[in-house]
Amino acid sequence: MKTARQPGLWAWLKACLLPSRPIASSERQQALALIAAIDAGGLPLNPARVNQIARNLGLEVSRKASVEHTVARIRAALARGQA
């Protein structure tokens, strides 16, 4: 006997588990995506991720540095064309 599935269950699972857009691969793309998200009103929830993006750009970042300071340094690095 077949069990009735809820309509759209597969679509819901697919939307939740699979990314709908490609993941930024390069360090510069990740930094640009972070800055774009912040400019759109988002808040970085994971300071370790922000620090990792900054380190990938070649910046030295203290674990104790504030997220705002790190984001400002990422913006400056992108403006300089360092990344």
C-alpha cells in the first residue's frame, strides 16, 4: 500500500538542503558577497567567518578584533584592490 505524500515535500526538502545559488569560490568573491550583504542591511552573525574572509585576503586579524573593525579593513582592502 502506498502512503500519500504531502504535495511539495520534495520541493521543500530540495530548497532547504540544496543551495539555490552558486557558492562564492574565490576570496575576493566571498569578501564582496559579505560587504554586499552588510550593505543590504544584514548583520554578520559569525565573527569567525568574517575573520576567515579577512585572513583569506591576506589581512592579519586578531581573534579579539571587533567585527566592525574587521569589516572596515576588508572594505579598505577591496578598495585598494589588494584582493
